[in-house]
Amino acid sequence: KNQVEQSPQSLIILEGKNCTLQCNYTVSPFSNLRWYKQDTGRGPVSLTIMTFSENTKSNGRYTATLDADTKQSSLHITASQLSDSASYICVVSAFINAGGTSYGKLTFGQGTILTVHP
Amino acid sequence: NAGVTQTPKFRVLKTGQSMTLLCAQDMNHEYMYWYRQDPGMGLRLIHYSVGEGTTAKGEVPDGYNVSRLKKQNFLLGLESAAPSQTSVYFCASSYSYSGSYEQYFGPGTRLTVT
């Protein structure tokens, strides 16, 4: 069964500090791994997408890493800001061909709730 | 360019009532999806569509129906609402479903079934 596990479930940090969120997955066949940011009451917004051959990808103060051998990913946030308070969701895509339809099945983690305090 | 929009934003239903959630996208995307998000769980796919006039079942399709009569719209219907369908529903769209095409999500519809 495809699964995505994230840790920690929640995290509180002070503004300006760095933090790292973890994602472990058992998804196959692996297509890509995505990190989304979801603000309270809003839909998820993509931060990064990494394919099998990419092991690091940055988007401003967000840096995602991928170790396809150990099936682990991390999201590092540098110099946190109050606006970083959100849920961060790890999503792993498996590329599937079913009945003539190409379908990229996404498995979502439960998210890590990050709270940044002033 | 509004991206993905959803109506309504909030709704309260009584058990047994029916309703339709509307999703619209203005990015000319072929693929559209309906998800539900429940506390402590990851988003789960209800139904999806790979193009106008086509729909397919996702992970949790029971109790829901969908239609994609126009490329830009994807409707999610609940024929007889149950308390277990209390959730936040998200619509998403993408240009394609291979490689690194990302999904764009709407703002969500919070549904409560009493």
C-alpha cells in the first residue's frame, strides 16, 4: 500500500529560526515528489516538484531534498517568517497506466503544522 | 486569471439532502480532480477527469457523482448526503498528468452534514 508519513505532526519555532520537516514514503512506481504549503482555510500551493534524478530543489527560503534510495525527503525553511505558519504537505506521485488512461496517482501525507511565533 | 474557483465556500446540509459543488478553471487544463480533506488525514481523491466528457473513480468515490460537460467545469454531486461526508472539498486542475506538471488547487468548500 502506498503511504506517505510526515514528521513531526506539528512544530513551533521562533521567527528567524530555521527548521526541517521530514517525509518518508513507500510509493511505487515513483514519478515525482512534491511539497505543498497550505494556509489555514486555503487550498494547497506547490512549493517544489522533484523527479527521481533531482536530489535538491530550492524555492526562495524553501529547500527540498530527495533521497530516492532511502525514500526520504526533507523540506528546510531558512530564516522563518510569521507568514510561514501553515501546514506543509508532502505528496508523492506514482505514474499509472490503467485501462488506456494515464493517471498519476498522488498519495498525500497528513501534513506538518508549522507555527512561527514572533 | 482567477485560476481554480469553487462554489459555494460553505454549506450545511441535513442528512439525505442533495447538492452540487461547482469547480471552474480558466487555465485550459485537461485534467481536473475532486479531493476531500479530513482532520489528521491526507487529501484523498474522490473522482477525476482526463478531459471534457470523461470521468473516472478515485480512491473514495462512493456516495459521489461527477460530470464534466465543459472543459472548464467539473461538478461534484452528493445525491443523499450523510454525516460521513462532512469534510472540506478541494478541486484541482493540471495541464497533464505526467512528469512534473503540478496541480493547482481551489480554495475549498467546507461542507457540514447534520
